[in-house]
Amino acid sequence: MTRSRSIGVALASIILGSGLLAAAGFALASAEPSSKAATCEPPAVMGQCHITISAYPDSLAGMHGANGGAHPDWVSYANRNIILPANSLITMTINNYDGGASPNNDYFRKVVGTIGNTASFNGGAPSSYWSQDMGHTFTMRGIPDNQPNLFISVPLPANPDVDTCAAAAIGSLPQCAAQGMGNYPKSPSTVTFTFRTKGKGVYQWNCEYPCGGSREGQFGYAMSTFGYMSGTVTVE
């Protein structure tokens, strides 16, 4: 695929994905039990919130249940809905247990919309760009006419142990743990960033790294199905 065509596929996914996710996300966000939603831990105090979510190479470790739901082999975030307080400073950590490679649009290597447009990758100094292999992205945008404008996009570092652990016998390697469909890496790759919420509203988030299979550009399956590589952020 040529670079210009790759960029076109990525941009088209943003436009088309926004419309499709908006309708599904708005309805499902309010219907999802709060026990399955990611929330501030501990509860927000003095306008500050700390929250942690995770991304996995299959659907057996998160909200889909022990059997992985309808698509146990699909990549998935652990939660599809995130609940945050309005007008607050949010520090989010994303643990990534999945691998990755290069994106087909380098725009998504950038950190956008966070405080200082930076993030800390694997505990390092704040940076505005991730140049190595990416696992996924956390890309959040508003559902039109429903809330104040807020756009955030952060790349997730790929986990270097995921392929080794997937191929190893369960319990045979110290860096691997028996989870999911076999082994996950014990230690996730991490990204931590801070942003400020505005007024109440419902936002949608999705992954912009091509990891879904099927359609040209790898934007099908998990990437185009709500609750796997997409979800909502409810600001309340």
C-alpha cells in the first residue's frame, strides 16, 4: 500500500468511525453497568482523578468475561466505558499487554490534547512522540452537539514480550503469565498522561492503530466493533 493511500485509509477511519461510534456509543454508555466501567481509583478528590485501563491481545481478560464473549480471539481494551468527573485534572495510565508494529499514519505517533501535548512512555521523561513500535492508540473525540470539544490521542508502546509469551508453554518463562488464550507478558508496556475534562458529556474513543484484520488497512473486526477497540468516556 502506498503511503498516500495508507494515510487516506487512516483518515477515512476517523471520519467514518466517528459517525458509527457516536450512535452506538451514546446508547451503550448509559446502559452499561457502572461495575464494568473504569472509574477514578481512588475516587476523585479536589478535582483530581487517577485512572488505569488496559489493552490485551485477546478478549479473555476484560469486560467480555472468562470465555471472551462472542470473539475471544479479538484484541480488546478491558473496559468499553470510562467514567470521569467534569472540570477535573485526569491522570490516566494505560497498560498494554499486546504487541504491535509501525502505524500506517505517523500522525498517531504524536501525543495530542494532553497537558503539554506529552506523555510518559514506560516510566520515562515526558515526550510528545513515540518513534518505536506501537501497540494501539487511545484516541478520544466528542460526539457532535453533546458536549464541549475535547480531542486526545496518545500512542501505546508495543509490548516486546507478547509474541514470545504467546509461543511459550504456560509457566515455562518467567516474563510470562498464564492468562487469556495462553500467556500474557507479566509486565505491561505503559503510557501515562494528564488532561483536563470540561463540562458534562459523552465522548467516544477508539484505536487508530490498524489491528483489526478483514478490511483493507486492518480496520475491520475488533476495530470496527464497539466494546473491543472502541468505547465511550462519560464525563459527569
